[in-house]
Amino acid sequence: MNTIKLNYHKTHFLTSAPDIRHLPEDTGIEIAFAGRSNAGKSTALNALTNQKSLARTSKTPGRTQLINLFEVEPNCKLVDLPGYGYAAVPEQMKLQWQKALGEYLQVRECLRGVVILMDIRHPLKDLDQQMIEWAVSSKLPVLLLLTKADKLSQSARSKTVKMVREAILPFQGDIQVEAYSAQNKIGIDKLSAKLDSWFAENFTAQSEEN
């Protein structure tokens, strides 16, 4: 298999869309970042790209209200999806986000992998498990990032990672579990290596098709 190493520090904002009808053409390779509203998605993206304000962060969960696309390089995009679960917003708005999220996940053909972020202190909530089930049934590889890993001691962190790895075995999918801390730079190398491998696999598959 070909290997590539992308420079995520060069990632730039491409566009925001309220739903899939407003997204750019369904081509290239997209890798989506999904998670509960308070899981630290935007913070994780900013740490990966070494940019403080690439993705909007806020002390108020649920600020990602649109599907946000970022381009690493031509045909390689990262997608920050609306957070699911807790968000202090009107119910109608919450339903709109959920609809946009569901449509993107079900319809977008250039989606090739999903990074699901969960707070390491509260992993595998019902909605997280639904997201994992959906990805596995769609035959998409998953990277589970246990964020805010700096909040636990090293032994507690290792114990939680081991527990989650065992808990996801029944899903029988292509799922990798890693601890992640934007604060302490834990797991950033594993995240970038996994993204590189997904982009490389799909470049290889596309070139073989052509």
C-alpha cells in the first residue's frame, strides 16, 4: 500500500454548509470528525493542525452548528460535523443539526473514515454507540479518540483505553481506540498517522479504479 504523510499544519477553512445540498461537489476524500457537543472536537482539530482558531471553540457546548469543511490539500478534506447530544439551544435548532448530520453520514459518498471523539471521563454514551454502529454498518473505519486525556492520571487513562477497547469488540468493525489530549499533545501523532493511512488507502483505490 502507498504511504503518504500530509502536512496538517497547512489545513485551511474551505466552507460551511447548513446541509449537504450546500456542500461542494461530492469528490475527493473526506474524513469526518463527530462527537457529542462537549467532546472537544474543535479543540482536537486545532491541535492536529497547530492552529488556534481553525475550528471555532467555545466554553458553551454545541457551537458547531454547520457542516464545516477544511482542506488539507487538494482532494483531501477534514469535516467538522455538528455535535450531537447535549447543547443548550432550542429543540428546533437541535433537530436541524441532527438532520444535517444524518444526511451527511448517509449520503456523502466521498466520506472514507470517521473520527469519533468522546470525553475520556464519559465514554460510550448511547449516542456514541449509535454513531459507532452506523459507521460499522456503513463499512467505514473508525478512530475513537478519548479526548481530555490530561484530566486523568496515566494509570487511569490506560485503564479507560483498555476498557473501551474491550467494550467495542462486539461491534466487530475496523475500530481503533486512542487517548488524546490537545492540551498535552497526547495522541496527535496517532491521529495524523491514521488520517494519513486512510487518505493513502483511498488514493490507491481511486487510482486503481481509473
